Amino acid sequence: MSTTTLTLVQPRTEILGRVWDYIELTKPRIAVLELVVVLASGVVATWGQPDPSLLLHAMLGTLLVAASASAANQWLERRSDSCMLRTAARPLPAGRLSSREALVFAAVCLIFGVLQLMFLVNLSCAAWAVVTWVAYVLVYTPLKTVSPANTAVGAVAGALPVLIGWSAVGATLDHRALALFLILFLWQFPHFMAIAWIYRGDYAQAGYQMLTVVEPTGRRAGWQAALAALALIPVSIVPLIATPGLGGLLYVVGAGLLGAGQLLLAALFWRSATDQSARLLLRASLIYLPTLLVMLMLAPWI
């Protein structure tokens, strides 16, 4: 390789590396999940007849607000992240991005995201996005070092995007909205309890008061995961029950089978909290939610 080629490749590689660092700052998996939730909420609120342009603007605005929340979260936790093996390589603790760069990125994303929701969707949608940001960044994040109740608070923050999507299409909050909110809220207990068990050593090292740290047997974490998984089964069919004549028999059957599978693995985790049982529950939760949301969006036709 010639010197000229090396000169061109190195800056290009550095630019791509910095772009990826900013993408990593947004926690892309969480951002994608929030987009799916907003989409599902808008579709269910209108049962498949949302305004595509309105919903697209809602998703893009939510993406920016979510990116800001994740960046602000990583800025607040940059020192704690440096203490944990699974997060030490993130852009801030690894020194690839500065604190100032992360703060500017978070502020810009928040401002443009809220403005897009205000002017291209509606004020209600923008307000719910701000509430979600505040709940995640200013309440959930600092609470992680104070109390194991942080999981419940984080579950509320994780469920609030339902209201962003619902309000985006101008629908009135009803039993379906509440059920969808509860689905997101309850799902996070088996999901996060599995994560909290797998990384309990990291959390303890960083000073986080996760339930698996303050109660290291895993019994309470398993109990909460199993109880939430059990509650998800009836709650998941409420959106159809609240809409008489809609149909959706295949959805009801599919939701029941998904819920039963997740409940079985949550019960196994409760009975014996091990890394293996926690990983099985984590995989089940990652299959459960996106599959359920897709089936729910298709429910009127299946």
C-alpha cells in the first residue's frame, strides 16, 4: 500500500470510527425498540389506519429524543461505566469522545427532536417525549445508585413511548392504550431482572443498587420476573377484548403461547437463579416483545 493510500485511508477510518462512537452513544438497540413501540402504538390506536407522514415524523422525533436520553445517561454514568467490564469500552469511559461532545450531542438531539414533534406532529406528543426524557435521565439514572426501586421507575420510562405514539395520531387514551403501556411496563421486569443477574458483579462494582446486588440469592428478582410474566398473559389480550368484533383469534393464541413460554423460563429463573437460566429468560424476553407487537399490529387481519 502506497503512502498516498495510507494518507487517505487513515482519516477516513478515523471519521467512520467517530461516527460509530456517536451511534454507540445513542444505544441503538434501545432506540430501535422505541421506534417499534411508537409505530405499534400509532397503528393500534387507529387499527391500521394512521397517517403515514404523521407517524413517520413522530418516529423520527422520538428517535432524536431517545438518542439524547441515551447520550445524557452515558454522560451521567461515565465514571460508573468505567468500573464495569461490559461498559468500559463505551466511547466516554474509553476516552474516544469527550464529556463536552456528549453533552452537546445530547442537547442538539433533544432540541431538534422536541421541535420536530411540536411543529410536525402535535404538542401532546412532544410533551410525552419530554416526560419520557426526564423520567429516564433525571429520575431513573440517578436512582440506580440509591434504591432497587430503580427498575420499576425505569420500567415506567420504558413504557412511556406508548403514549408518544398514541398521542401522535390524535387518539384518545383508552383501555387499549393502558393495556399497551402495561405490556411494556411488565415486560421489563423479566427482561431487566435477567440482565441484572447476569451482570450482578459489574453492578456491585459500580455501586448500583440493583435487586440482585442488595438481595444476592436472586429469589426476589426471580419472583418479580415470574409475577410480571404471569400478568403479561391476560394483559396482552386486552387490546382485542376492548375492541368488540375485531377478531384476532390467531393473535390471542400466539400471545398466549408467547406468554406461556416466557412464564416458564421466568419460573425456572425463580426456582434456580443461575447465569444459564437468566440467559434463557433474557433471550425469551427479546423474542417476546417484538413478536407480540408485530402480531398486535396485524391482529385485525389475523
